[in-house]
Amino acid sequence: MRVLGLTGSIGMGKSAVARMFAEEGVPVFDADAVVHRLQGQDGALVAAIEAQFPGTTGTGGVDRTALAEQVLAEPAALKRLEALVHPAVAREREAFLAAHREAPVVVLDIPLLFEKGGAELVDKVAVVSADPEIQRLRTLARAGMTPEKFLRILEHQMPDAEKRARADFVIPTDCSFDETRASVRRILACLTESGDS
């Protein structure tokens, strides 16, 4: 089994690319989706997050906006949150890898792959990238997003140019869907036909 790490900064189109891998029949572990489930209604982390960050949860689980306001500008608070979330996600990831150990290729979709030391978990890394202005426009179109929040998020993410320099593959999304899908298929061909790249 080859493990491909898929990463990219906010607004780069990583979710769309992850769907393309899934459409090609590749098992995809979506770290963000796991976090949403763990923090959602009746999620396994809701009580622990409320205990650490009072007032950030409700009947639907964690209020991600309220939680972000408490942790994005406070490094110590962010570390406390990560100490709760990261081990839970790691357990889910290990279960995913065990369940798909017969697959020739699996994708670990991890937004902060480089930032949080996840690159050693994978055989190769693909970075999803787009023009900075396209990234900004995509991100600001999201509900609840402001220019200030966008900048705070970027402060916690490695610059795109550095991610691209570290990547084994770069997948552009400031082009047509067909071009992006062609990049996905080329990567899969590299990983499955040669066993390496």
C-alpha cells in the first residue's frame, strides 16, 4: 500500500481534489471530516472541549466559530485544543489504514500535514495549489469568513510556495476541473505503475 498525503492551504481546492481521488476508487481519509464528527452532536470530544473552553459547545456540538475565536489568537489555547483533537484523529487514522491495508493506494487528506509533522506518516505528498488571489476570493466566499479571520488562519499555515517546494506532486486548481483531474490521474499512475515516483 502506498500512502499519499494530500494537503494544501485554505481555499486551495483540496476538498474537490480529495473527491476526485475518491471518484477514482481510492480510499480517502478526510481528517477535517473526522474532526467535524468528533466535535459534532454527541461527538466524542464535545464534553472535553467544553471543559477546556467553556461556552464553545451547544446542542449541536462544538460551535466552531466560538472555539476559533478562543484559540486562533492564543497559542497556548490552541495547543490545549490540539492535545485533545490530535490523539483522537490519530486513532481514527490508524483504524482507516488497517481497514484499507489491501488497497494499492490510500490518501490521507490532512490540511496541516507539514505544519503538524504529519509528513512522516506518508510515502509521498501532493499539495493542492492555486493563485493567491483565487485562494483569497474562494475563502472570503465562505459563510462567516472575514478578511481578518482569513489572515489569522494563514498565520498558522505554511506558505504555499514552501509547501510546493516540499511536495512530491503539485495539483493545480486554478485551471479547469479536467486539468485538475488529469493531474490526479497522473499521480495515481506514478504511484501504482512504478510503485514509486
